[in-house]
Amino acid sequence: MADKISFKIEGLDALIKRLGKLSPEIAKEVAMEVNASALAIQSKARKDVVVDNGILRNSIQLKEVNKGDKIIYTVGSALKYAPYVEFGTGGTVNVPAGYEDFAIQFKGKGIRKINLKPRPYLIPAFESEIPILRKNIQNVIKNVKS
């Protein structure tokens, strides 16, 4: 599924590791906040995606994967054209700063000359949710310490 669009929140593993030293209660609360944010990202992306016949909207899924003591949430679409809706094609490609390494995996071979303008839906959903997640984690820490 190389065509899947998904993101990782850098530094969250280290934060959770530090929180794990404080108490299992905090780690559980933080895990619930991360889950809530993953659901919010999925919901926002579905709401904001351009709809023709609804296939892309319906393909935006949230997956939870347990890897040992980690839980990884992936929000994205497995449709081959999903990244091209997000970033555009041809001369109209627009990759937000910081997403270059991620977007390069979807670069076409230049065979077709189709210029579809970008219609981002997943990156804006992700970007809008990160400050909310950070604030919610801070609240969890503050409330548990109080």
C-alpha cells in the first residue's frame, strides 16, 4: 500500500515514554487523546475532501495497529489517486513545507500531461489537529498532577 497517505507525529513516542514513567493513568489518558485526535483527523479529512462520487471520501479510514507496547494510528486512503488529489499533478503540484520527503514517493513518471490542481484534505486535517492534541495532552498532565 505505497499509495496510502498517512502521517506520524514526531516526538510523540518520546513524550509517551516520559509520561509512562509518571503513571499508568497518564499514559492511558494520553493514549485516549491520541485516539480522539486520529478520529478527528479522519472526520475533518472526510468533511473537506472534494467529492465527485464519494469514493475517495468513503475510502478515508482510520486504522489502529498494535506494535508491542505502541499503538500506531494511520489515517488515509489506499486509493491510488488520493495523493494526486492532495498534492495535484503536473505543473500545479503543491507540496507544503515539511512534507517533501513524504510527497516524493508519489511523484509520477511524467508520461501524462495532466495538470490537476491540488485539493488538500488530509494535511490540513492533520495540521489543524496537532495543536489541539498538544493542548489536550498538556491538560491531561496538569489535571493528573493537580
